[in-house]
Amino acid sequence: MHALLHTHETDQPIAFFSGAYGNLPALRACLADADAQGASLKVFLGDATGCCGHSDETIQMLLEQCQVLIAGNLEEQAAIGSLSCGCGYGEGEDNRLSCQAHAYSLESLGEESRLQISQWPQSGVIATPFGRILLCHGSPDQNNEFLYESQLDDARLTAWLTENDCAAMACTHTGLPWVRQLAGQRVAFNAGVVGKPDHDGDPAVHYALLRWQGGKPIVTLQRVEYDQRAWVTQLRAEGIDEIFLSPLETGVWTVGVASLPEVERGRAPLAG
């Protein structure tokens, strides 16, 4: 059983964020949208830092805004000063570039922030009046496991919920959001990431919002726009490599694509 991290005593919405990657304006826009939706609890599912730098500022914003925070693979690696991102990519170039982004993020990570993220748990549970919610970064079994929508095993998802007496499970890591309704009015979902688009040609970013209707968890994936052009201009002036800037403008990934399953790789619109 995973540890209880928080008790949420109201029926108001809960917002789930992840994968900030140092993208301050995108994170700020998603937090503001959650406030507008009436979210009374904000949960961060890991990977605060990344290719956009601004690590200390991002972590501080999360500490101020989120009541529950868990560690992704990037927090795990940064906490011990490792230059490996620990992403778990199967394709070598994807792994190399992700480690390059992680190494860059360490340049703006101060000691106080490093100590803060070293205390974040890898997983946990939120208790609500209508049921418990299981939190993880990759999966409840492995922090950097990729749970892709095209490869989901409903029996495995259900087993995790049953083992932890939960009505819902929130994960991330893939950067590609999905919602899977399961038997017994239960649900598993990937919250997507707020630091980059989801490889579909749309520069907007996403987070997940959970509401309870008649005791049933209902999850929506919130699409959020922000001024990515101004942000890219700033990052370019700061010396960020173009391979990390292109997805913010185009909505199409340049890193991680080779490691995607065929279905997820095909999310991007055809050129021309």
C-alpha cells in the first residue's frame, strides 16, 4: 500500500499537473486555469525541471501553489546530482538529448531547491470523501515506466486500484495525456505535461481536472494556451538549443519520438 499524503475533505475539483520542465509561463497559465475551474487542491506529479532551465523559480512556484508534490525521475536524479535523466528511453538518441536537457536544468538548480525535491515521495494516495486517488509518476511499480494509451492493460490498472483501495489513479511521464474508464466506476488517467505540447501540432499544453459526479470520478484534460512565442524568444536569447525550442512553437516533438509506440508517434500531423 502506498502512503497517505493528503486528506481532501471537500467535493471541489482537484487539479493534476506534471512535467513543468522549467516552462514558467506555461505552468503559470495552467495554475491560473485550475483556479478559474474552482480547483481547491493542486497536485504535482513530478518532473519540475528540464530543457527550459529556470529550475529554482519553477520549484518555488510549485511549492507555493501545490499542496501535494511527488518526485519524478528528474527529481530523483537531480537530488543525487546525477547527470543522467533516468527517463528510461529505449532509443539512444532520445536518451542522450533528454540527459542534455537535464544537465542544463542542473545549472539553475540551487542547493535549497535540491534539498526540497529530495524530500518529495515517489508515490502516494490522496483521501477524498468519495474515494482514494493513487498518485505516481510513471507507474505504481516503477517511477520511469511509460504507460502509453495504445498499450494500456486494463487488468493491470484495475489491480493497482484494487491493491490500494482507490477509485482513481493519476500518472504522467509519457507526456501524452489519456483517460481510461474502468469497471466499478473507477478511472485511470495520464495528466499530460504543462511544459511542452503533446506531439499533435498544437502548441497548447495540458493538465487534468478531476471532479466527482454522483460519487463517480470524472476526469477532463484541460487545454491551456500561453504566449509560447515570447517564451521561445526569451529562451533563445538565453542560449537554449533549438532542438528543445521547436516543439514549443510547432507542437511537434523533436526528442522522444523514436521511442514512442507507432500509434503515439503518429499523433503529429503530416508535413505539408
